[in-house]
Amino acid sequence: MALPTIPENITVHLGPPSAPAENVTVPFIHYIANVASSELYPTWPENALRANIIAQVSFALNRVYTEYYRSRGYDFDITNSTAYDQAYVSGRGIFENVRQLVGDLFTTYIRRENSVEPLFAQFCDGIEVTCNGLSQWGSVSLANSGYSPFDILRYYYGDNIVLMENTPIASPAESAPPFPLSLGSFGNNVRTVQLRLNRISNNFPSIPKIALTDGIFSTDTEAAVKRFQEVFGLTADGIVGKATWYAIQSLYTSVKRLSDLSSEGIRLEEIAQELPSALAEGSTGVEVYNLQYYIDYLSNYYNTIPSLRPDGVFGPLTRSAVEEVQRTFGLPVDGIVGPATWYRIYNAYLGIARTIPSTYTEGETVPYGGVPLRLGSESESVRTLQEYLNYVSAYYPEIPSVTPTGYFGTQTQQAILAFQRLEGLTQTGVAEAATWTALTSLYDALYFGNRLRDGQYPGYEVGA
């Protein structure tokens, strides 16, 4: 999720959610004007009309922002059934004063302090139907008593509301990532899945917690995804495709009560885009190193892809190599590693690397498995990592030994941090491509440097 925007258009289902009925797509401003003309009397005091229109904007925007219906498999944003949503009468006329007010107010919505999402601004007429939200007829009485629109809204929704004005207008895209998320994926979408699953697990404790919500799809994230899929009747493959993404979103909306006046709320830090959405010339860091590692590895199998020395800096040579990868795989050639390019590079690498067993064999090293290993990871690759660490620790006492259990706990994290300090690597406590390469290189040097091969002699007499 990003910050809310006003959609250019909204699709309305002309009936209850599950009823066969027509869908109509109309400009959002026209939708609000229609709802206001269907729900309100144009002769009401202007302050009452303004308060109600802002509530109607917030209500509709909540449905769009949370993808309430679309995450449940529907092909619309909202219904015109007042049992579920707000009145919309296709083809009706619009009151002129309402049209003018909506023109001023359709980019204004309500949120609570310390929350991001538009308030689910429930309302009712206050005579035939009463509810916990705004009373339409009650708002008339308050306006006649001198209440401002904001005062009316605070009266019904509480003192901790904020009006967001002049909200940008944009065409919302579906939130599901363009490619499935799985072991080795990284980025803000992965972090979103991690945060949502951890919150959902408060209500469904059989779903394991993810130790670090760092945007790295490691084995603990896979385990949580698989359990979620099992609990909710999805294919338990540990891959977040569109069906799993929206099932997670739907449950997250439910457990957080985002479509309720008593919403738990979404905090800004929960939607912060902390990780780059693409890698390009000038980028630096672990993911650039991983990218370079994958490209260099692929260069052994594709003669059109140049070799590349990984250094974590996306310079001209890396850009040129990316362009060759894009040509090789039939992608648009721009030298930028967006989701499509990353997906092709990563999966091509995995297709080769996963043919090599990850089980530890003394004296042999295996390539990086493509999955960052960190606190909470559990796999045979973790056990192999621990065996390498133990061997190296016998020569470097500053690296603590660990028990090779296959689970990446705090002891393994401390050993990785110590190794990264020793090698001058960025101290993350995560075993990614750079750390794995340095560790296996040192393991190789130590292992074979202390063994005689055929034809080698120690340079001193060997006693009988």
C-alpha cells in the first residue's frame, strides 16, 4: 500500500455484492455527486451537506484503498446497495448546488491521527436507521446550531480525526506485484507480506512469526506463507501469487477492522517504501552485489552475457552487462533492473544453481543458493553455512563456533557478524551472495592449504 490517492474512476456494481448485476465505471467526482444527490436533500444547510459529502468521499475511498471487494475476487470497487455501501442511481440527475460542493470536496477525506487509511465513515439517516457513525438528519440539526462541517464530523467520528485536503488524483493500479514472490525475492512487496502475515498471526497463531520484516523472502517467510495457505485453503506452495496476495490483504483488512469505525489503523511506517523498486546506474549495496553475482554466474552458460566482477556498485560495466542480459532474454533494453529483468535473471540463476545439491560435503563448496539466510531461516543451506563457519572458526577464534542444526538463530547471526567484520564486509548478520562467496573462498583456502595432494611433499621429513 502507498498513501491514498483519489481514483480517476470508480467501478460500481449495481446491486448487492454477489448478485448478478451490471458494473458501471464512472469518474470518481461524478460518482460522489450522484451519491450525494441520492442520499441528501439539496435544501439542507451547506455545512451539513459539506460534512456528509466528505463522509461519502471517505467511505468510498476506504473501499478503493483497501481493495475491499477486489481482494475478495470481485471485479468492482463498490456496490450501490445501501445494505453494504452507499446509494448510487445510474443515470440520475445531479442537484446543481451539490455538483458545486462536490467539485470543492471530492479530494478531501477523513483519517484518524496516526493512521493512513481513509476512515470507513459509516453513516445512516438517523431516523429510520441508526448507526455508530454520522446521522444525516442529525447533521442538519447540528448545522442549524452553528456547527462547522469539521465540528459535525468530529461530533460523530471523534476528536482524533484529521481532514486530508487536495489529495492527488491518480489511476490506481492493482496492488499485487507483477511477478510472484518466492524464496530469494526482495523489496517492499515482500516487506508488506511480512508485516501483514505477522499481524494476521496475532489472530491465527498457527501462522509462525517472521523474525525480521526486512523485505528479504527467506525460509521463515516461506514457512509463514505456506501455513497461511494451508489455513485458508490455498495451494500451499509458499509462493505469493495474485490469489495469495489478495487473500492476505483481505484477511489483513479484516483483522485490522479497516472497514469499521473502530479500525486499528495503518501506521505510516507500515507502508513506508524503504527499499528501492529498481536497481540502476548509481545504485549500491547488497542487492547490487547479488545482481552482479547472478550475472557473472550466468556468463558461464550464456556466451552473450559478459562476466562481471561483483563489487556492490552499479557502474557502467554493470549497466552494459544488464543490457546484454535484457537482449539475451528478449526484454526491453534500458540497463535498469526492474521487476521483469530481476525476475528473469534470478530465475535463470536458480534454474542452474538448484541442480547442485546444497548438502554439506567436507572439502567441497557449493554456489550461493539464491536465498539470503538470516535470523529465522531454516534449511539444509543453513546447515551447510554453519559447517563452513565452524571450519573457519577453528582458525579464527574471533568467529564463534555454532551447532550445525539447520536453523539460523542468534548464535549463527553472531558468527556471521564476526565473519563479516573479519572480511571487512557490511555487518548485516545476513548471509547473502557476498558473504557466502567470501566464506566459501576462505573455507577452500584453509581446507586445501592444510592438505597434501598427490605429488605434494611437506618439505620436511615425515617420521615413520
